[in-house]
Amino acid sequence: MFKFFKKSNPIEKFWSWYEFQADEFKDFQKAPDFYLREIIKQIRKISPGLAVELEPPQEGLIKMTISADGDVELFPSVQEIVAQAPDIPGWQFIAFRQRAPLEKLESLKLKGPEEDLQLKDKRFFPIVEGEHLDVIIYVSGLNPYNQQSLGYACLLLADNILGEYDCVHKVRGYDFHAMPEDPEELKELKPLIDLAAYVDAFHEKDSPS
């Protein structure tokens, strides 16, 4: 007589595997690259392109962030994975990269195509069309040869400022321009570090101040 087995749910399979390994993973700082590769290898059996970040333990709690790495098509997968996460002592599972604290943003450096990127010298200009918000990010040294790589690095800055979910859902689109030299033009631009405050105000009011 034939037996029919229910097809294994990849999310359930991942969490069963993770729960079994959780105590070992608490020591991930001994070999962070190794452990992270193992976790990513398993989680990408659910959806290729998913990313994982681990934070050092604080007060006995390790935070693991599951990210779509900016791919909006993977957002439902991330939400479903975290929704099905088991209760494992010592672990907290978070959907999407969160906003970086202000004190971290002020000293944040991201690897750019030619040099590390910081927020202090970056600017933005909002473009409002009804309920939609687009953002132009201005960066020194942008040219046709590095526009793609430098633009991507600036998008990562926005991701840190807004958090992954808001970066995608609260801003319709991004563009990247070279920093203007005209002082009058510069006066119209806003510090990039203030992007989160502007975006929040835009979605709270019809006309942000």
C-alpha cells in the first residue's frame, strides 16, 4: 500500500535544524565567518538571496537579523521565517535590518569603491509627488565611471538610516547626483543624517515641515 508523505516545509526544516544547533551557535564569535556561512547556507534553501546578521550577545541575548538584502520580492519570506521562529532561550530573531542608532550613524563608515563613506558630508533632496516620496542623494566625487558602485554604497547608507523595510517601502525611488559646487544650490540640500526624520514626518503629515 502506498504511503503519502507531506512535503517538508522549508521554513520548518530550517528552524528544526537551527534549534538543534542553537547552543553551539552561541559561541559564533569564536569563528564568526564559519558560523555565518553555515546559517546562510541553510536559510537560502528557503529562498536564495536571503541574508543573516548576528550581533554579539548583550545581557545574555543574541540578536539574529534575517534580511531580504533589499530585494522587495523576498520581504514576504523574511516575515514568514521570523513569524515561525521558535522560542529559543538566549536568542531574538528580527525581520529586516533595523535603523542604526544616531550615535552609530555619526561614526558610521561604509566601504566605497574608492574610499570609506561617511554621512557627515552627504546631502539629500526630497521630491514629493502627491503621496509619493523620491530622494536624490548627493555625494562628492560621483562620476559616470563610479556612479553604479558609489550609488549602491550610498543606498546602503540610506538602508542604515531608515532600516531595510522603510528604505524600500517609504521611499519610492532613489537617484544619485554629484555634490553641487554652487553655494546657493547647497543651501537647498538637507544633511543625509536627517533622512529618517524627514521620511517619518512625510508619512505622518501631508506636508512635512
